Amino acid sequence: MNGELSLKYQKELDVRNYEELESGLQLASSFVQKSYISELSSHEVVPVDVDLDSAIIRQQIRLFKVGKLVYDKNENIIDKLLSVYNAVFNVRSAIIMLLESDGEQTNLYLGVRANCDEKSILVPKETLEKSFLGNFPGSDIETLRNPQIEELLNKSIDLKHGNSRVISTVSGIPSLKDSNKENFVQGIEKLVDAMRGETFTAIFISDPVLHKQVEQMQNGYEQLYSQLVPFAQCDFNFNINDSQAITESLTLGFNETLNENLTQTQSFTSGNSETKGSSKTKGKTKSLAGVAPIIGAGLGAVVAGSFGAAFGGSIGSAAASIIGSKSESKAFNESDTKSQSKTEGTSSTTGKSNSTSTQEGKSETLSIGNTKGIQLNFENKAVTNLLEQIDEQLKRVKSSNDFGMWNTACYFVAPSQQVAEVAASTFKALMRGENSSIEHSAINTWTSEQKDKVSEVGRYLKQLRHPIIDMKVENGLDMPYVTPGSLLSGKEVAIMMNLPRKSVSGIPVLETAEFGRNVFSYEDTENGSKINIGKVFHMGKVEQTNVEIDVQSLAMHTFVTGSTGSGKSNTIYRLLHELNRKRIPFLVIEPAKGEYKQIFGGREGVHVFGTNTKFTPLLKINPLKFPDEIHVLEHIDRLVEIFNACWPMYAAMPAVLKEAIERVYEENGWDLETSLHIEGESTFPTMHDLVKVLPEIIHESGYSDELKSNYIGALVTRVRSLTNGLVGRIFSGEEINNQQLFDENCLIDLSRIGSSETKALLMGILFMRLQEHRMANAQGMNQSLKHVTVLEEAHHLLPKTSNSQSQEGSNLQGKSVEMITNAIAEIRTYGEGFIIADQSPNLLDTSVIRNTNTKIILRLPEGSDRREVGLAASLNEDQINEIPKLKTGVSIVYQNNWLQPVLCAFEKYKNENPYVHKEDVKSLNQSKKNTGDILKILLSGRITEKLDLNKSEQEIEKLQSWLSNTSLPTNLKQNVFMELSSFKNKEEVKYWEQSSFDELSKVVWNLLHGDKLQKYAKAAMSFDQYNEKLRLALKRYVVLEENYELEQSIIQCLLYQHSIEKPAFKDFYFNWVEDARQKERYL
């Protein structure tokens, strides 16, 4: 009885209609989850509106072809795409992406489509272009002309395969597979790679959904949620209570009451009322054009009709506005009311009351009871699941308030059903992620068997619009038209319409690190002189911002590095050109290629020197010469260190070499303590003198015979190599003026020297002479930039050395290189700036890079090279990894006082002015004539034929001046100089005496390079042939005017000196003399 009563009360209190829940729940679930989306291809396609079909493409569509994509690896690409799409959303334009593939080449297009009510496509076009390039600087996009757009759409959709055209569409919610977005694996390049070899076109269409429509949808979801909540859970409580009670009571009472009442009332009322009313209502509903952008995935399908009082009443009102209905109403009412009222009344009351009461009671109660209860909780899981899905949908709808909402779908057009469905399935798999299950996703395919439907869908796609589908669902709902699109938030659209992350055929993709876009420094250098070296290069594009370097900062040295073909030489050309415009001269020491003379060699005021007289004037420099302001011992220390840096020296070799050099200076007349020449006028020894003294020093040492032999083989052989051939002519007494080398524009080409040791030695000696010249002419400390020296391939002179020490002694080469690098760092105080260039920083001593203020880094493929220089230039890891990907002519520029490095594009230097060499035949002939004149004077006393020796004092002085610059040993040079003076004073020359024949033979041997002549003639088979070979060779070096007796005397001197140097040759000499006397050849 009690249970039935409780159930009765429960039914009366529970107003929920469970009979309608099942059908309503099924219908709500179907449209919240979009399960109907998989049936679109089976329904009819609404024919394209006439106005839409005749729309002109140029008025509604703009497309860009993506040529190159450039990403900043530290920025999230999805977020940047979101910004681009949101910018287009703000101008109420649709976003279009089109991917076209012929099986080999892939083309990617981005574009916009204006809505029907928009008058101009220019604003969306400009918005997309500027926003895309702003978020992806460096990328290339090309605007397609209107005919190109029409041709592209016709070719993409009207594939020339007859009736085999197939269109598949993908609908669903995209989401990230990796929510942390660290490893994005959903790039569109995966689709391109998967479909390699197949012809297809993918068309992505995203229409913007207005904020008002989004609010209506949100209200619809909220109302649906509110209607479903009561059905989610039920709680039932059942209680049973039994009790028994006994009570006894007695009450006695008496009451008496007397009342009298009199009331009189009169009322009068009159009234008049008149009402007039008028009402007018008109309504208009348009669902075809307004539905298309939103209904495809909207809530309109959920709330379009009523499915019972539980759902329809509160939700149905939102449906009309979502599906595009519009209504208007007008109403007019008029009312006139008059009223009059009159009331009169009289009231009188008299009362009397008397009461007596007596009460006596006795009560006793006995209760016996028993209570039982049970509580049951029921949950409808189908409803709670649907509520959770509505919650997720509400979150997506709310997120659209931040980034916008789009109606989006992708369409694949292919010549066969297999290709279309494979492409659609691959793309769908790519887009599915952690949160894609909020709605059903589906692939709908219109095959060649559905010709009419395919044709209609194709007409929509030509206009880059979603096709409209007529559902005609028999469920009691007034079902609107739908599209294959899904309602996506801005973030979801950025995932679905993402860009390739890696290069594919036809679309190169580059990742770049971020660099500065302006030159900012810690110090204010606005008023300083600057040079413009190029333009800022940002994310693959040359910008208009100039990269300027303070001229005075170059005095703190510059390091330029880059692999072959990276533009290193062109960069230095530009630097030298700009510095030359500021009237700052340069010296280029080039041990490889010899390119600089082809660029600057023909300029006025530029001197070119080299090692091959067929191509350039010969470089002539005496390593043992130094300015008067430099102490001789300073010079010796520097010279020995240069030898240590360029040659492998061990044990006591440096000490032996230094002692030999000191001996040479002493024999030449130098006081090593005072650094003064005994004769007053400074004369300097040559390498020929050193070659003669060095063996003497070794033999005088206390080393063992084996060690002496090793030193002679190692040291003497190397030094002697510097007196032979072209190098011997370079290290001669005849020098190029220091002012010409170091104060004017000068190019020194060492590229034709084969030995790397000799190259390094020449570079080192030039550096030493430059340093001493600057020190000798210093005008104070910390001077402004006055001169720039370029050291190309600097690793020849400044190689990276080991820090380890051997048993033989310390690391001599390393210490010598350290001395040179320290000197480079210190020489800036004299206004000398160095531009040190090399292809491989890892081959250079690390202090070279460390001591340079300006770093210019071009492409470097080798890892250790770019790390070596990258860390020195304050580059981060990403910037270091950017170095091997730099374009030719693009470099990373950094100075120590800059806030950040910048990428700089150097223009190709085009002001080439090549050097044209003209061999100095006149100078060569004069040298031959001077040699002949000196030999005539020295030998005239030994021949019977009278020679023409009429020389003026000026001519003798010219001979003496020429002699001072020859490679003749210093002591012989001085003796010959004195004998020429005696001849000028009409005095007898000592060489005419027989007692001086030994010294005379030595002079002739050295003047004529007798070793060369002897090597040429020694293969003769007879004395006559020997004499003929020597006479032929003499004509190459000296002018003797066909004087046979003089020639014979010269040959005798050569043979005699050779026999002195080579005792084994004495027999040949005596036999030659005997043969000459027998034939009466003037001996």
C-alpha cells in the first residue's frame, strides 16, 4: 500500500516524457555527431544558381602560385598560418588552397574568393598577400593573371578523360596528432609523396561564418544541452515505517457568546470604453544562398524542427535564423476609456462574550515502530555521452570567437575513382588527431556513373564554392540544404589547410634562422665614416636596408671565410672598392688563384707584382733589410720567428740559424749592439751571404758529425733554395721601395709558387716588412685607419698548430705563429687593418679569429669550420646550422660591438679592370748591357784587344747603383763597387792583376749565375762544343759585342771558379786551358 503510494507520488512529480526521449535522443545524436554526412553522395545536388554560374572570375577570385616556402624554425607554422587566415577572415573573404599534381610536378596555389555581396576582391587579395609574406618572409608567391586562373580551374576540374572524372570530398574535424606541436607529421607533403606518380587536384574551400550566426549556433547547443540534462540521471528513494501509540484524555468546558451587527452600503458606477486596432505583418525566407556557408555542419539540422515538447519548443526558434530566414512585422493599436464611481455606507456593531472552562486530563503513550529505506541512482549513458559531445562542440564554438569559424571541406578531382578515393583516404588519415572524434568524418565520392551529380559538383568547384546538397530526410523535420563542409575553428583550418614542411617536387621548402634586420651597436657611431657593403638579407629575401660598417672599426681587423664559390673574393672586392673610395690604400697578398689583378690590376695607381715575369713584374724584396728606426736584433728575432713558422724546425736549428744571420750582419759591417753600420751608410747582406755563412756555423758547432750532416741537409738546403730560380731573384738586393709596397695600392700575386712553404715564407717576410715599416713611420698610438692589408689563404702563414711539446724542444712553430698573430693584433695601433681570408677556419690558428673585430661568414659546409667561426661570432645553434645553407653572395656579418649578427647580401662586383702585362724588355736589355760593361771594365786588363771603355762619371755611378741591387754577395759587391770607383778616378783596377784572378773569377761566376751556365754546357762531347754552348748561353745574360777574346776570358773565369767549388772538376779545367793554348785562344 505504502509502495504504491510512493510510486504514485513519483509519477506525479516526474514531468519528463520518456516516450519521446528515445526518438528525440536518436535524432539529436545523429545531427550533433554529423553522422548524416556520410550519405551526401546519395542525395541530390541542388543546381547551381543562375547568377552564381554566370559570375565573372576576375571579380571574385584571386590566386597566388607558391614558388618557395621559407620558415623560421623557432616559430610555430600553424600559429603563423592561423594569423594569415584570421586576417582574411576579418575582411569576410573565403580562403582557397589548390594543390595540383601531374604525377611528377606539384604546384601549390593560395587564394581568396569574395562573397556575393562584396563589391571588390582587391582588399582580400592584398590582405592575403601582405599577411602571408609578413608571416613567411622570404617565401615567393606569384600573382596569377585572370586568364591563368581560368585556365587553371578548367584544367583542374575538366580533366580530359571523358566520363571518367571522379570527385571525392573529405569532411571532418582535423586535429593534431601531437598536442605539443613539437613534431608535426601532418604536413601536406605527406599527401604529395603518397600520391607520387598520380594525376589529381585537391581543392580546399573555407567560407567564413559570421559572428552572429556563431552566436545562434551556440544558443542552440546550449538549449539542447538544457533540455537533455534532466534525462541524464535519476535518483529514487524508498522508505518503510511501522509504529503503534495509545493515548487517553478528558476535557470539560462551557462557552457563552452574544453579538449584534448592523451594516448599510450604497454603490453607483458608470463607464465608457472605445478601442481601435490595426496590424500588418509581412515575412520573407531565403534559404538557398544564405544556407550554403554554414548549414553544412551547423546546428540547424539539429534544431530545424520539433521532436517533442522536450526539445522543440525552446530550440526550434533558433533554427529559422540559422537556415537563413528573414521576417518583418508592423502593428498599430488605439484605446479610449472613461469611468465614474460613487459609494455610500453605514456600519454599527455591539458584542458580549462570557466563557468558563475546566480541563482535566491524563495521558499515557506506548509506541512500537520499525523503519526501512533504499536509494537507487540511474544514469542514461547515451544522454551523458551526448552532453559531453555538446560540451566539446561548445568549446569549439567559443574558440571561434578568438580565431573565427569557417565552413571547410576538401575536394579531390581525379581521372579515376581509385585515385580520388586513395587521395581522399590518405588526406583524411593525415588530418585525424586526438580530438577528431567530436564529429563523424566521411568521404563522399561522386563517380562517373553519377554524371549529372558530378557535373553539378564540378560547376560549383569552378566557382570555388561548396556544392549544396538537398537531404530530404523523412524524419518529420523541415531539413534544410547542407554542404559537405564542416564547421572548423581558425586553429582547425590552419591544420587542415597547412603548408608543406619539407620540399617536394615543384615546391622548395627552406628553414632559416633569425638574424638581425638592422645594425645596432652598443656604441654611437652615427658621426663616423661608414662604408656600405650590401643589403640586409632576411628569410631568403633582399631588403632595402643597408648594411654599413664603421670605417675605423676595420682597423681592428676583419676575418672573411667561405668555401669555394660562396662569394668570398667578391665580398673582399666590395670592401676594397668602398675603402678605396674613402682614399684608404690596400695591399693584397694572394697565394692562390691570382684573381685580384684581373679585378683591380688595370686601375690607375695600382701596382702589380708577382713571381713570374711573363705575367707580372717581379716582386723583389731582401729579407735581411730593415728600416733605420728598427734595431738589427729586433729584425733578426722577427726573421727567425718567420722561418720557424714556415719551416719545420727542431732542436737547435733556430739557434744555429739565428747565429748564422748575426754572423752575416757582422761580416757586412754591422755592430749588433748599437745597430749601426761601421761605414756609416747602411748596406745589407743577402740570402746568398747567408748560404755561405750557414755551413761555417754548423761546422764550428760542437755537434756530432751526424747531427751536423742533418743540419746541413735541413737548413742549408732550404736556405739555398731561396737563392735559386725565381725565388732567388725575389730575395735579391734589388728591392721595391717600401712606400710603393705599403703606402700605395699594391697587389702581390704568389699563386704561381708551387711550394706552400715558400708561399708562407714570402707572406711572412712581407708581413714582417710591413710591420717594421709601420713602426718606423708611426705618428702616435691608436691612429685612425690608414691602410688595409688582405691576407688570402692565411693558413699558409698562420696554421693551427699543436700545443704539445716534443723531446727535442718546445713547440717552435706554435710559438712563432702566436708571435705573428700577436703582432697582427698590435699593429692596429699604427692605423693598419688586416682582412684575413681563408676557406677553412679550422686550419687557422684560433687566435686569428679571436683577435678580429669584424667577422664575415659565407657558406661553409664543414661542421667543425662553421662551429669554429660561429661561436667566435656569437651565433646561436640555429644560426650556426644556417651557415651551410647560405646563398652565394650572402654572408653573416658581425662586429664585436653589435647587438646581433645580420645577414648581408653583397652585390656582385662588376667594375672589373684587368691587368695587362707588358714585359719590360728595355729593363732586361739594360741589365744585360750593365753586366757586359762591368765585365769589360774588370777584364780589360787581361786581354790584348783594346776595348771601348769611355764611360762618364754618371755612367759609372749608374753602374754602381745597378750593382747595389744585384744578388752579388755583399763582400764581392763592395769590392766591385770600390774598383768601379777607382776606374772612375782613372786609377788602375786591382782585378787586372794576376794575383786577383781568384776573386775576379768569383765575381764573374756570381754576376753570370755560373752554375746555370755550367749545367747547360756540361753535356758537351768536346772542348769546342763546350765553348760553343757557353758562348750561346752568355748571349742570354750579357752583351759582349762579339768580342771573342773577352768571351774566352769569361769562360776561363767560370771554369776556374767551378773547379774551386768542385775539386773533381780541376782536371777538366787544366785540360781545357791546355787545349785553348794549343789552339792559341788568348790564354
